[in-house]
Amino acid sequence: MAESRMSEEQQKKIALDLFLDAWDKACEAGVEADLLCEVMIYLSITDLVADRGEETAATLFENLPERIRDGEFSLDEDNDA
């Protein structure tokens, strides 16, 4: 595989755009958003484990509940729930 000459930010933007397009197509085809979330998380974790190993992947997720509760993944800043 050729080395990428794009910055990490450029790569993230392209990846996000492609995933959002796929997400929209799946929703238009009748797949529910909750199921898409579960599938995307599953695929992400399995790739992470395959790439970095079980222990490293587990370590990355150790403080995930706290990060979620702290709002790291909340897009709506007005959401206090």
C-alpha cells in the first residue's frame, strides 16, 4: 500500500464523509440508526483488536464510560443528561 501524502486531518475528513454517505444509504435502505451504531462500533473494535491486539484495545476503552459521561462524545453542548 502506498504511503499517504494527506495530513491526518484530511484523511479524517475523507473517512468521515465516506462513512456518512454509507450511513445515509443504509438508512434510506431501511436500516435503523441504532443497529448501524452497533455495527459500526463492532467493526471498529474488531479492526482495532486485529491491528493492535486485545490488551491494547482493552486499555483504550478502560476509561470510556467516564469520557462518555464527561461529554467527550456529545455533539449537543446544551445536552446535560
